[in-house]
Amino acid sequence: MIRARTGTDGTESDERAVSEVLSFVLVFGLVLGAVGVLSVAGLGVVDDHREVEQLRAAERGMTTLAAELDDLARYGGLERRVAAVAPGDGELTVADGGTEVAVEVDGDPVGEPIRLGELAYRSAAGTVAYDGGAVIRADERGSRLRTRPTVSCRGGTATVSLVRVQAGDRTVRTGGRTTVTARVADRSSETHKIEENVAVSTLETDYRRAWNGVEDELDGCSADRLRLAVTTVSLET
């Protein structure tokens, strides 16, 4: 109970009551402000977490698709594969263009540079791309390989097996779950004799750091022959 104070003139003073009311208003305002700030910050954290989880889901879907496309490149009797990718709130882009690589033997190019096409999921949290047989994750810190393309040097043979994707018209899908159908459009395979060295060079890419790791696979390769295979697949979403 609030007790009034009697002044020297015999009247009661309500200064203490006013003071306590002001204190209550100030404290209540601070509590409301703190709750508001925490609510806004909490919503931001939830959104960030949701975007990261969606990116992980897209990466899992892209890795599954990469395994299906690897089967198309590995087994000549296969002509079609299907996989599902969950774009979430991001964009799933299928288009011509993308990374361009060249293969060289003894310093000379083997055929024309190979344009790999583009299959990528992009969101505010980052990018997951299928690139030539590799699954690459990229964000503001750079790009890194999640799965590697078939580029190796073993038993006297250097192997470069790449998958090109083509889509005709540019296609973008957002939200939900997208089914990607891959059909083989072309296969090529050739063998070249190596006198000194073999190399894969990335001429153009959005994922330079990741492709540097692919190029390193053939550093110091002492193989005497190169097997170069390119499988071109048509993608439909």
C-alpha cells in the first residue's frame, strides 16, 4: 500500500506515488522493448536456420542426382535416369553455359574446350551446383567439392570422364519438390598417347577454388595414355 507523505503545511504529498508510477511505466516499457528485439532477432535466426536446412536438402538431392548421372556416364546401356531435388525457397536453374574446361596432352589441346552446362540451386544461404560430374557448394567464402568428378591417374592411365548437361531453354523452378529427368543425348570416348604430361585446365567457371582441386588430380601424373570420355545428357524438370 502506498502511504502519502504529510507536508509542513499539513497537506499530503503524492511525490512517492508519482515516482513509483513512472518507475513502473519505464520498467514495463523496457520489458516490452526487450521482448520486441528478441522476437525480431529470433525470427531472423529461424529464417537463417530454415535457409541452411533447405540448402542441405538441396545438396542431398543434387548428390543423388550426381550418382544417377555418373551411372549414365559409366554404363553404356543406360539411357535415362530420374532424381528429385527439393529447391525450397531458392531457385533451381537448368541452362546451357556454365564451366568451360580444356584437356591437354603434352601441352597441346585435345579437341575443343568442353562447356559443361549449368544445373544449380541458389538461395540466400548459398549455391549447390552439379558441374561436370562434381557436386559443388559455394557461398561468400568460396567454393568446395562435395563429390568429385571422374578425373584420376592410376595404373598408367589418366582418366577424364565429364558429364555435360543441356536444357535447351533456360528453366527455373522455385518451391516444393522438383523431379529432374536426364536422358543421354550423346556419348564420346577417345584414347590419346601421352609422352610427357596431361592436364585439365579450367578456362571459365564460377567455382574456381573447387576446380583447382580437380586440376590438382593430374599434377605429376606419369600415365602413358589418356582416356577422355564426355557424356552429354538432356535435362528436363
